[in-house]
Amino acid sequence: MPSAIDPLRELDYAVRQIVQAPSDNEYFNQLLPAIKDASKGGQGQQLLQSLSQYSRQREAEIERICNTNHQGFVTSVNQLLHVRDGTVSLTSEILEINQSIQSSTEKLAEQKKALVESRGVRENIDEATQALRDCLEVLRLANQVHDLLGKKNHYSALRALDELQNVHLKEITQYKIAEMIQKSVPTTKKLIAEAVMTDLNTWLFRIRETSQFLGEVAFYHTEQRRTRQKDRAEKFSYLNNFTLNSAIELVSDETEEFDILSNEDVQVDFTPLFECLHIRNALGQADKFRADYAATRRQQKELLMPASVTLVDAEGASLSELLEGIAGFAIVERATMKKTPELRSAVDVDELWDSMCQTAIMLITKALHEVTNAELLLKIKGVVALFIQTMESWNYPVAALDAFLLRLFEKYAELLKRRFSDDFQEIVSTDDYMPMPINKLDEYDKVVNVSWYTPDKPREDIRFPCVLPFSQMYPLCCIDIRNFLNQFYFFSDDHFQHPRVIDETLKQSLDQLLSDSVCRLLVERLSSQYLGQIVQILINLEHFEIACRELEPLLAAARSTASIGGSITLNATEEFRSNKKTAEKRIFELVNSKIDDLIGTAEYDWMAPTLETEPSNYMQTLTRYLSNIMNSVLLGLPTEIKELIYFDALSHAATMILSLPLSPEVKRINPNGIAALAKDVQYLAEFVDTLGNPILRENLDELQQTILLMQAENSDEFYDVSTRNKKYGRVDAMNGPILLEKLTHSVQGPTNLRTDKFQALSSRFGMKSLQRAQMEDLKD
């Protein structure tokens, strides 16, 4: 389809746009694309025609305009000519002025050349002056470095040297003096390093000298904290559950600010250390300095630890000095680690701490053999505990020291047990074994307060002087037992992490003391032949058994909360209980031995020609003896024991009396002899009736029935089982026939008196062998 726009019109429009361009650039920007497009489109001839046509149109328009304004144009041309003449004259004048300026310019150039030359000289002088100033500044800084070194301002000297090297020397590198000073910089740095190390060594020496005093101040501060904690615990009981260095204690005590390293007594300034560390870091010697510092501190640690310590010096000075020195040294180490973690790590500090702890434990252990006093060992424990609590507040591990306290406790328990064992043995061996007399009320109160004893009467009803049932050894032992318990628990005061060990060791030690040092010694003294002493031992054993039963709940209540609950049973309780039986048997032995002796004096005339009208002397002595011992020697015994002694004594007496007619030496017995024996037995029975205990009478049943059998008109009834069980049930089936065989119903005359007396004497002197035979029969 043919284009709607005529190409000729399009070219005319493009020519008008090109000619009317506002600027040359715009003109060319439009002309060139139009020519290019016309060439490509084969319209170049048309474009030239359009341009020619546009040119003719413009020329015609100009001519028309000129024809219309001809007079004005002529006038303008005249004015232009006049202007042209003025311009020519001005040009002449300008040329003249230019000539004059050129002449002046040549003179000015000469002067400027001279000025430039003089300015070059001046610049050279200025450069030389500045160079001298720079060199003088470098020399001043170099001298300042040495001056600062002389004044021990090491850090300032290093900064001045750094400024000199990195700033000022670079400004004068072209001069030889810069090279000379640059060569001296390493030497100056070495001087600074040596100077700061000298100051640090001086500081370390002073720190080592003040370590003990620093530790002493730290111990004092811990003591003050202990006191404040106790005061708070008295006001608020719940604080008793929190130990020193616990979170509650630290919060409660935070208002009491105290800097151990900076106070009115001691001042530890870490400035030399900081300065040395910073300078060595700046010199690139941080690793070497760290190694050198660690080696120096290890050497100081070795110098701090002595070759040995003594634990028996006045007021424990040797041990205190050792632990105070370690504490001061360790406190400085921990403070150094906190202030300069890049210098001292926790591993380095803890390694030194462990080494010092092990050395201290070794030294104390080697010296422990010197300690033979429990009170002294308790003081040693107090110093070690104070050391532990002080160092625990600085976050040092104290497990090894806590374990060492356990070894000290074992030694302490051994010393206590040895001392109280000696005390108990002395008390037991020096006791008079008599009931304890009390003359005044205050004496009575003291004894009752220290002893586990419940009086029979109220305090107001007691009249003095009075006698207590136990001997003096019992309250003395009770005092020692209470002291033993208290002193055992003294070890747990302030700091001890093994309360269960105390509870268990206390029970074992107390058991051993009561069993070996009290009960065993009392039993050994039962070999005495003095009945009163044996009786008093039995009474003492009874009260010691009561004391043990009282101690069991007391020990359970005194246990720490860490111990396992439940009741406590002392083995000594059973020891005292069982040995009471041993004492009772010994009393039976002595009483029966006396009965044997008395019955051994019996002088029965079994073939007496006449009847006896009075009881035998031995029988009267026997009943009097039994009555006397019950009202004197055995008076303090419990009623059941006294009745048991009566029962055993009467049983034994009946057996021994019955053995008299059974003696092989006795061949014949007439009615008068039987009557004499019956009178004595009746006398004994009447005595038993006065005692008011019907059961005691049963001991005489066999003896009385045997006499009835011997006095019976029809002795054959004994051989009838039914009758014998009814009338003679207590008579021995073997002894009855023997005695019946010896009976004779005839009474010999006085002519045979001599022979009968000899027969009686034979019976008397044969008693000992008969007694032995009877005793063997009883045992069988």
C-alpha cells in the first residue's frame, strides 16, 4: 500500500527542522542523520533540491525584506563604517600599549628571574633549617627515652621510643643520624626490658616477703566473718544450717566490705606487673615473659616451703607461718589470674596450689608423731580449718585438705581414747569401792547433775549427811564420759566435712572405753575376797548399765543431720548387764564359801547320850552372819538381788547341812543326834520365817522332810511310792535309804562316851572331803 505521506513534503519538513536548529551542535545532529537516511533511501538528489529550494526561498525573503527597509539598511551601513574607523584607531592604540607592556614585561621577567633565584636559596636554607630541627627533635626524643628510663617511667620510655622509631626517624631517613639511631633502638628496647624486669623482680621479692603477713590478714578476716556468722545465727536460728562461704553467708556478709589486697594493714600494688606485662607484649616477648614469670613463681613457691615444721612449738607458730605463707602466695596468684588472665591461667594457678597443699600435708604428717596431746591436735585442726575456709573463699579446691582433716581426726580420736582410757583405769584402780558419802547439798547437786542417776527421794526430803549407792568412781567416770563426748564433737566446730565419721567413731570409741577400761577392770577386781567390794562393784555395774541406756538416746540425738537415723545400741550396755551376773555369781561364791566355813565348824555327836537343849553355835553364827550381811554389806543391793542371794545361800546351807549325816565317816545316828540336827534346822527355819518371804522357806523342804523321815516311827513308808510322794516328796531317793541304814534307836551309855566323841570328831574332820564329794555330785 502506498504511503499516505508525500516523500517530498517529508524532505521539506526535515530541511526546515535542520535550518531552524537553535545551535550548531543541534544543526549537525539533525543534518547528518538526514543525509544518511536520504543516501540509503536513494533520495540524495531530492534532498539537494529541497535544500536549494529552501535557500532560494530565503534569499527571496531577504531581498523582499531589504527592499522594504532600504533606507534603514543604508543608515546601518554608515554607522558600521564609522564604527570601523573607531575600531582601527583603537587597534593602533592597543598595539602601542602592547608594545609598552612588552617592554615592561621584559624588565619584569628579569626581576622575576632574580626573585626566583633568591627564593631557591631561601628554600635551601629553610630545608636545611627544618632538617636540623627534625634531627634535633630526634635527638631530644632519644635523650628523653633515656631520661624516662632513669626515672623508671618504663612505659613512657617505650612509647617515646616507639614514636621516635615510627614517626620522627621516618622524616630524616635521608640522613645518616637516622641510621645510627635506628641501630640503637634494639639496644634501648633491651635496656627497657631489663629495667622493667628488675622492677618486677623487686616487686616479686616484696610480695614474697609480705605473703605471710597477707595470709595472716586473710586469716583474721575469716575469723571476723566467723564471729559475724555466729552472731547472726544467735539472732536467726535458721542460719545455723549454713556454713561459712555458703551463698547465704556471703550474701549476709556482703555489707562488710574488706579488700584483703588493699587495706590499712597491707597494700599490694600490681602496677609493676601490669607495666612489665604491657611492655613485654609491646616488645613481642609475651610468651617468653609468661614462661619466665611462671618459673619465677615456682622458684618462690619452693623457697616458701620449709624443709620441716614442728607442731609442738609455742602457740603453733611454725604451722601458722607455713599456712599463712601459702595463703598469701595463693591469694596473690588468684588475684593475678583475675587481673591478667593472659599471664596466669587457672591451670597454672591450681597446679601451684595443689603442689603447695601436698607439700604442707606431707610436712604436717611427718610432724604428727610429736603430738601426744589431744588439745594441741585440736588447735592444729583449728589452724588448718581456718586455712581451708580462707582459701575456699578464693575459690581454691580444698578436697585434699578436707581428706587430711579426716586423718587428723583419726589421730585426735586415738589420743582422746588413750587419755580417757588412762583416766578410767586410774579411777577404777584408786576407788575405795564404798558407797559415796555426801555431806552438803551442793555436793549432792553436783553429783546428781553429772551422773546418770535418779534419786529415790525428792531433793527437798534428803537429809545430810547421806550416802549414795554407787562409789566415787561412778560420778568421776560420768564426768569423763561427758567430757569425752564434748571433746569429740569439738573437732566438728568451725569446719569438718565428715560428721558421720565423728558419730561412728564416737560410738565405737565410747563402746571400747566402757567395755575395756571400765567393765573389764571392774570384772578383774571381782577376784577380791572382800564381799563388800564385790557388792559395790555389782552396784556400780548396775549404774553403768543405766548410764549406757541413757547414753544411747543421747548419742542418737547428738548425731549430725548427715548421719543415718535410727536408734543407737552400745555393746557396753550388754557387757555391763552380762557382767552383773558374773558379780552376782561371785557374791554367791563368797557367801557360800563363808557358809561352808561355818558349817564346817559343826560338832554333831551323832551318838549323843543326852538331848541338846540349845541350837548349835555354828547355826547361831550362820543365821547371824546372814542377817548381818543383808543389813550391812548387801543393804545397797536391789531387793530382787538380795532375795536371790538369800535363796542361793539358804539352798546351799541346806545342802551342806544335809551332807553332814550323809558323810561316810558317820556310821550310826541315834535319836539324840537326830534331835540335835532337827533343833538346828528348826532354828534356821524360824530365822527364814523372819525374813518375810515364804518362797525362801522352800529351800529347807528337803532338809526338813529328811529329818522327819529319820524321826518317823515307820520308816518303811519311804519305800511306798505313794506315801513317799505325799510325805517325803523332796527327799532324795538315794539319800533316804542311806540315812535310814545309819539309824539306831538305842542310846549308848556314858561308858561309850569316849568312843562316841572320837566318832564325832572323826565326822567333823571328815567334813572337808564330804563337802568336796557333795559339790562334785551337785555339779554332776
